[in-house]
Amino acid sequence: MLTRRLVQLGVWASAAAFLLSQLTSCGSGGGNLADGGIGGTGVIAAGAVTAKGSIFVNGIEYSVEGAAFERDGVSQTLAEDEQSTRIGMVLEVEGTLAADGQTGRATNLRFKDLVEGTIDSSLSNSTGIKLLTILAQPVVVADGLTSFAGDLNFATIEDESGFLEVSGFRRPDGRIQASYIERKADGRFEVTGAVTAIAADGLTFRIGELTVTDSGLPPLPDDLDGALVRAEGAYDPVSRTLDATSISLQDPGLSRADADRAEVEGFVANDFFSDGVGIPADTIFRVDGQDVVYTTATEFVRGSAEDLINNTKVEAEGPLLGGVLSAEKIEFKENLKFQGPVTAVTANSLTLTYPDALAGTSAVVVSVDPAVTEEDTRFADVSANDSVKLEGQLLGDGTALATRLRELEPANGRIILQAPVESIDAATLSLRGVTIDASDASGLSFSDDDVEISRERFFAALRVGSLVKAQGDQPGRWDSLELER
């Protein structure tokens, strides 16, 4: 029987009678996290595992001993030294959070994959990014940002002929940003995505570029256009068609509607605001399918409210009530920021020039790749002597990759360089090869997350790898350094 999950699906209320009368619900059930439990505050979180030794999800270390881990419909009880969860896996975690807000105990873990199948095609436009197509779904694989199981690796991933399972995050345009890839010996063709273009007979629809037919199943009501479904079946790579043997409706965000504390990681989406336009306070938007809202009191980390635009990757945290996460904090995941004059443009890169304490000026090359870089300003419109604003991430090979190409900036405006510290000595520090004079005579101001501090405190907290934002004025001097936590 065709099964459908009915949790958090108010937007499809008109289809509820149809679904309840004909289909079996498979909601997550269980108690109420809002009670908090003994020894902590109730928490539900969804994000990629960033470290093991217990597990770290969204910066919180969760003890997992005794927790139930669900994957592919099979549940197991975990030991503290378990090897079932891996770095890069996207998990939904339920449990309790300790009073310190930094540690917790997981009671339930659910693995979230987005596509499983064989590679249809692959494309590389830059050395650090590969674009795979699996079940007609574009899968972005990034060197140093995508984790692999077993002997899989970035260098040869496009040569794999067997079944691959991909966990990660959907971008609003349908691309999958892969955070974890594993080879599956007993693989199957399976995909999770939004329904579009439902045929009049309800027997054919699309998930991205994939055509799904379900002639052996009940018709899909047209009210479910846009719904999140999981489809499994037999795949024809020539016609890009999946003949479905099962289709199940999925939760579009977190699987609970209420919790004392909730956290979600993913890409920002709001259908009512165009790309490049900041989403206003008190406006509901989505992060990885979860409804989120922020207020003027919300804390922003590594960015500001004006940076909250479609396709930006963030982590939001706060209480969950009625299916809406009220964000007390929103953290931007891109750790590189560039703003300044362009001195060179190639087919896949921009070069910006910054003042350098040793060399006078230094060039910083930022790669642009259509598989990853969102363009508010068209790349083709950028030329030498323009000023641009870029956000990005550092790849495993050291490449600075632009994730967003923002608006052209006025000439002789502000310059910004935010990156991990590469080297430090008593009077200077280096960001992306740019040496900045931070001596007593430099005239710089120093801050730690918007709190002004002394030069001595700044250097005492500084480490190689610390994220620092340098700001100044074109064309020639820096005036502030800030530690970004």
C-alpha cells in the first residue's frame, strides 16, 4: 500500500481526507520533548555530523550510548564507541540538552539520505568540485567538504559504477550538496524530493529532472504538488524515468512540532523573496524544509540579517512551537568573505587585490563554479576595476570557492577579507596570503564577536585557524580586525 506521513502537512489540508481514507499514516509517534525529561532540556536537531567521540551535530556533543539509531527502516541500539554513524551523515537527533548548552544525550537518531543509485554522468568545472548526476538529481561533491565511507574518495568518485547513497542538503534549486557518500552493496534506486508537474491522471510526476511513474499504485492527488516524497523503484537512465514500487510522503522539516530547543542546518528558502533580497524579521522562511522565523532580537553569527537570503547555508536554533522554529540564533556556514576591487577575471575565477603590510598589495584568487556559486550579480558582467562582494568556503585543496557572488560595490568603498588565520607573529597576521600589520602603531581597532577588546586580548585569543574578519577602506589601509566565533 502507498504510505504517506502526515506530520506537519497543514499546507496540504485539502488532501487530508483523501490520504486518511486511502493511505496508512506512518508518523514518528513517541512522547513530548517539551517536557525536557530528567537531567536536561528536550531537544530535536537536524544537521551533519562534524566529529565523532560521541557525535557532534550543530556544535553540540551528544552521548549516544543506548540511543536508537534508525537507518533504511532498521533500528539498532548504539554503544558509546559505535561505528554506525559517520562524519558527514545528516542525522535527526532527539534527546536532552544539558544545562551548559554544549552537551546532550541522544535517545533517537535517524539517518537522512536524499538519493541512492548509480551515477548517470559527471562534470568538473574546477579542481575542487565535481557535479554527479544520480537518478537525474544533480549532486555537488566538494573536496574537503564531502566525507566518504570506506575506500571512496574525491579523486575517483566519478569512476564508481556501483550503487551510491548520498546524504546532504537540498538547495532550493534542487541540487544536492553532498556531505556524505557511501557505497551500497545491496543498493536500490531511491530518491527524496519535492513533487512537481503531477499529470492529470495522477500517475506521473517529477522530482527535479526525474520522471516518476506509479501505474501500480493509487493516483497522486494534484493537491500534493510541492510535497516532499520518497520514491523507490526501477530506473531507466536513458529516459530518466523511475517506475515506482513505493512512494511515501515525508516530513518537510523536523519530525516534531514542539520542543524546548530545536536546531536545523540547511539552505534558506522563501518563495516570496527573490534571490539577493534579505528576508525581513517576523517572516517565515525555510531551512532544509523546516519553517523558521527570526525577530529583531535574534543573534546573527558570521553575518547579519541582510545576509539572510535564498540559497544561503545557515544553522538556526531556538524553541519549536506549532511547527515553527523561533530562531534565537542564526549562524552562517560560509566562513570566507571578500569585498574589494577586482583586478583580473578569468573563465572561472576573480582576483581581488588587498593592501599588504609586506608586499604593498597582494592578490587573492577566488574560484567561481556554476555548480555551487549563486549569482546575484552575473559573473559575465564583472570586469576588472569593478568592486564585488563574495561569500565562500575553503576547499580541501586550499581553493577559496565563491558560494555567492553578491552585488557590485561602489568604487572606493569598504574592503573586507574574512578567512582563517594562516600565520601569526608578534606584530602581524596573515589571511589568504595577505599580511596585515597588527602592531601597536597600526591604528587598528580589535573586537571579539562585536565586543571591542584590547590588542593584547585579541592576540591572546588568536590561533592559527581562527576566523578573522579584516575591514578597511579602499585603496590602502585596514582599520579593524574582528574574531568571528
